Amino acid sequence: MRFAVSGSSGQVLAYGQLFIQTDEAGEQRLCFCTDRGTIIEGGTIESDGNLTNAGQELFREFLKTWGMMGVTLTSQTR
């Protein structure tokens, strides 16, 4: 599924896809890959599949990447 990442003014910062990445230790992370190839790593997914903490960490990384708060992730159809 594709997503648009937008700033608080509505400007699209990036288009891309969410995906789950498994590290060497077997932990799974929620990540976002932009259409330009930038991978932004979120937090680890809890063993029960809960994405709350992973999603919060991903949005903190969005803040570091684009330097703005109030970022919105919107799903898109092709």
C-alpha cells in the first residue's frame, strides 16, 4: 500500500511504502521507504503484533528527517 507523508500545511513531503524489516536479532521494525529510496526506521513491533510504539517511533524519525511536527500519513490507491 502506498502512502503520502504531508506536513501540517498539506505539502507532500514524500511518497512511499510502509514495510516490516527483520534485523539480525529477529526483531521486526516498522519502516517507511520513500520513492527516492530513503529508508526511515521506526520502532520494534511488539511480540503481540501491536504497532503503537513502533508507529510512534516512526513518527519521531519523520520529525528528525523533515524537521517538522504534525506530519500526516495518508494511504493512497494507485
